[in-house]
Amino acid sequence: MKYTKVNGQIFNAWKEKYNLPWMKPISHEDFIKATRGEELLTLTPLRKVPFSWYGNCKGKKVLGLAAGGGQQMAILSALGAECTLLDISDEQIESDRLVSEREGYAITIIKGDMTEKLPFDDETFDLVINPVSNHYIEKVEPVFKEVARVLKKGGAFLAGLDNGLYWAFDEDTNQLAYRLPFNPLQDENIKKALLEEDMAYIFSHTLEEQLGGQLKAGLIIKELLEDLNDEGPFFDYNVPTFILTRAIKE
């Protein structure tokens, strides 16, 4: 079975086992706040996306790439966007379906794998958002190429990115433990350690891959912010491990 499908099954199981913040759909109260622009988008653990990056989205076609969970799509729908969700996890998809039914907005939902060709025509979307999730895939550059393909000219791509630093360290000892790149498909010891910890397949990516990959795909990065883990030694020492980017297709 392809590793991404295994990850999808693991995400489904996590929904039942763990109280993960990125798996909690927004409340009705927060949805109402979102209609007023008061509930801001989150693509990385802590930092809110500036409203200016996406706020003027009424009537625009938006793709949420690996954005299930009943959060980002709900906020953008509350602002009047026409949203399409593509996610590999049935449980994450179900959260978006339930929120859309509760709040009475339409959403197109597709179960799919972002490592494969996206099932959309060229220049379909005004905005594509991708909450931090590409550390669950081995190659990021093909995803950026597909994003650029389905974006309209002048459209924006908002991405939450993991800078890869975290995966060099042992979570229990906080000591350097793994030589980057962190890749369980290339290292059986990493694969074994992840599965023993009930983790999905996780991959580190360099800034050259993630920022350079967007540029090579024809996207122009206009703004960049950094963010922290929500806990642990990197948080304690204020060491950024995530990046937010806003890129435009020109």
C-alpha cells in the first residue's frame, strides 16, 4: 500500500485516540466570528495568518489542499468563498461535512492524495491553501507544480511549511539523533521508530525544496512569516520550526 494511504488510515485512527488541535472543527460561535473577520485562519500551530492575505475572498474559488478538519474551509466559507476540499483522511473530511451541514453552506469535498495529479482543470482557483502537512509526503516540488497549474493568474497560494529542523532531534532526550533528510522510505530505523510511536510516515524538507520549489513552479513569494511548535524545547527556547508563505502566480 502506498505510504500516503497508510498515513490516511493513521490520521483516521488519531481522530479517535488523541485530542489534536488540528482535528477539532470550529464551533458555531467561532463560525459566527469568522463571518465578521474575527476568527483568523491558522496554517501552522500558533501564528494566525494575516487577514490581508485572504480576507477579500467573497465569491472566489478556493481549494483547501490537505485542509480537512472543519477549520480552514469553514472560515473561508464564512467569508463567502466557494470552497473545495481535497484530503486523504475520511475522518478529517467528515468534520468538514458536519460543519458545513451545521452552518448551512455548500462545499465540494473530494477524497484524494495531493502527491498525485490534482483532479482539476488548469487555472480553476483564485486561492489555494495548504495547512502544514507536506511533512507527510516525500516530494514537495510536484505538489507546488500542481498548485501553480490549478491557480488562476494573479491567484494566491498560502502554505504552512515545516522547516525540517525538528526531525533531527530525539523527542524524549532532546538530543540530535537523526541525520537529515529524515525519510522513513530510505531508512528502516526511522520507519521502525515512527511506527513504534504510532506516528505516520514523516519527511523533512529543506527550505531549498520548499521555498525554491515554489519559485521553480512559477510562484512568486510575496510574504513570509515564521512560527513555533506549540510545546517542547523549541517552543521553550523560541526556535522557529514552521514558516508561513504567501505566493502569487503571475
